Amino acid sequence: MPMKHFWKPSLFLIIGLLLLSCKEEPESQAQIVFTISDANNISPESVTFDVSVAANTTITDKGICYSSQNNTPTITDFKISSGNGTGNYNVTLTNLIDNTIYYARPYAMF
């Protein structure tokens, strides 16, 4: 068997293995877990939330976003930042309008 027929399939196999081995690994998904205690220090104009955040990534900003119109508020509604990192934090919403329903939820940016 001539040698020139043997090396061509081997060359394709080697190139194929190299291409497969150079594939990028998929990035892992960020996992962020919030724990919120009941609202406390409730008054007609303010309320305080105690929050805990755990994550497998670096948190660059965290806090509470809220709205009186959007029942799933985002940071484009209103937000109060409470710094960065994981752990416990509390946020007080102030200047609220009495007899108004507010929707609030924690957020984290990474």
C-alpha cells in the first residue's frame, strides 16, 4: 500500500481533532438568589426591606426597584442602590404617596 494514501485520511483526522479541541467552553450561567424578609418600619410615606443576596458571580450593583404602576418593576422604573457585593442589605423607600399600592423587588447587576 503506497504511503501517500495513508497520510491523507490521517491528516484530515488530525485537523478535525484540532478543530474540535479548540472549541470554546460555554460560559456558566450566573446564579443569583435573593431572600427578602417582610417589609418593616412601614409608615404612610416609607417602608424598609431587609434583603440578602448570594451569587456565583461578582455583583457590581444591588438594591430595590419599585413602581406604583408596573407590577414587575425594573431598574428603569425607580431604584435605590445599596452598593455592590453579596450579603445582607436594607433599603428604605421614602417619599411614598399614602394610599398608593407599590410593587417592589430586589435587583442585582453583574
